Amino acid sequence: MSLGIRKAEASDEGHFIHVEWEDGSKSSYPCVWLRDSCQCPLCFLPSAGARRLLLEDLDVNIVVKQVALADGEKISITWPDEHTSVYEAEWLKKRCFSEEARAVMRADLFPPECQYWGSDLQLPKIPFEEVMCNDERAYKWLCTLKKVGIVLLTGAAARQGELIRLGHRIGFLRLTFYGPTWQVQDKADANNVAYTTGRLCFHTDYPVLQHPPGVQFLHCIKQTAAGGESEVVDGFHVCNKLKKQNPEAYQILSSTAVDYTDVGVDYCDFAVHCKQRIIDVDSRGQAIRINYNNATRDTVFDIPAEKVRPFYAALKEFNDLLNSAEHKFTYKLKPGDIVTFDNWRVLHGRQSYPSCSEVTRHLEGAYADWDVVMSRLRLLRKRVLKRD
């Protein structure tokens, strides 16, 4: 059902268009934004959904010359240079500048809901083939992944290549120095601590990259009888605990640049170095990404000597919280299981398992960027919920 416009008129000496809607609500639109957002073929390329109008051709002080209402469903504006712009009611209503409307748009484009958890995690599970073949189940998977941070896909074939299929389902996988996919198993002369049988402490993958992968997939192809249990912890939940328990430690970890390094040969030879804060925060001080891998934390530490011990004390407190029984969740993957999780939020680890002359545990891993995942989520939502 189309939204109706009761009245549209210029205000503030022509710098704003004021709209009264049939439902009684009101909206105000700056004229500079309206001119910048003109949808005519000269100013906008519909096939690309992209603006054609050049910013250097935009008058930031522009005022409206004439405004007219057409059938209560469109507003037509004539500008001082006689250019005409037409705006649909529904298009305008969706882009209202009120706080309420902007909050709805933010939630629609960037789902904000975050469900925190600890050792009480009820690990969400969805059959792999349902995700591959059913849009509603794929949408459920990605929504849950965004909300909870982790989802287990069950029943995949216990062979390499299933993650390539999963990558095609969302769009494409992230290529790194370890290849498009990589094999987690005990290897001679391992170029990564994950390729050993030892215990892996809680970590996020690849903080040595300027833009670490947002999502990680681990597919269990073979599982050892003894040991090898997986462990996960909700890093955002722990960050909230640390911020409340020791604000100074939180401030140190969210402001200190830590050096990371990764040097070796795999998909190609590499020598990667990066500086990251252990906890990345937004403008409100809320954690938005965790960059923590003790194995690749460099011995180079580019801070004044007197700040080193306070940093270690803060990191130790954070690490203790990660490992506390109330926060970590332990489970064991079975052949055919694919665990998918938020690599910016969920830290993962592994218990040790016995070394053997033959491979007793084999996981295939892969990454995807959140941009790719969220793109697929929005496309699936439009298809499943029949949204325009």
C-alpha cells in the first residue's frame, strides 16, 4: 500500500522541504540532500544503483524554486537552474531524517541484536544441506551467526571441498597466505601452531592482517578418539565483564598498539607485520573486534618500557576471564560437522591430542569477510521476507 502525502512545502527560506503525511507524521528534508539524491537519468544510474551527479556540480547552499505534489504519491521539485527532480513517497518516507526512522534503517541494514553467552551456550545447529538448498534455512543460519556469533552446520560429507561449496553459497571465500582453504592437521615442520597436536589457547585468527577475516569455517573431516575438543568463548561478553571489573585494563587493551608477525611459506611465501589493538572499540567505547593471537604476537613491542608491565597485567586479566569456567564452552566436532563463527567476536581454542605416525585429526578451514556474509544475508532477507 502506497504512503500518502498530505502536503509538501518549502521552509527555512527554501533550504528544507517539509512533508506532512496522511498518517499525521511529519518529515523535513534538506534541499542539498534532495538535489544530491535526484533520481533522474542525468543524475542517477539505475542499472548500477549509483549517483551520476558530480559533487563539484552540487551547490551546498541550494534552495528550492518550486515544489509540487502529484497525486499525493510524488513530490516534484524545480531547482533554480530549471532542473526537475521527482521523488516517490515511499522512497522519501524510508529516508526520513527523524531519529526513529534512522534507527529503523540502521537496524534494517546492520542488524544490531547481539545475544551474549558463556558456558551455558546452547550451540545453534542447522543441517548443512538445508543451508545449501533452502533460502529460509540459509537466512536463519546467517541471522543466527550475526546474533549469536557461532552456528554448527551438521551432516556435510566428510571430505575436502565442502567449504568451497559453502563459499559459493554466500558468494566467495577470502584468500589468504594459507590458501583459499587450509588443512588443520599434525604436520612435520609446521608453519603454524595449529598444525601440531598441542593445545591452542583462545585466539582470533589472523590479527596480523590489517583487515582480519570476519568469519571462519572449520569442517571436521577426521576426528581423533582422544582429545582434540574445541573450545569457544564470547569475546564481546568477556570484554563487557572486563570493562566493568577493571576499566583501566580495558582502556589499556583498547588503546595499546600490539605488534603481530607471521613469516613463512604456504600458498606463497609471506612476511606479514601489523599493529593492532587487542580490543577495537567504536565511538561509544564498545568492543567491535578482538585481535588476539598469543602465538603470532611479536617480541617487538613498540611502547615505552614503563608501560610494558601494566599492559601484561591487563592482558593477563583479560586472558584469565577468557579461560574462566563460566565463560568458555567446550564441544567436540564429529566428521561432517562445520562450525561457522564470528572471528571478530568469538575466540576459539583446542585441547591437545596424542601425536601419532598417521593423521588422526583433520579439519579443513576457510574464511569469509563480513561484507560478503552480510551481502548474502540482505539478499536472502529480501527473497525470504519478500521485501523491496
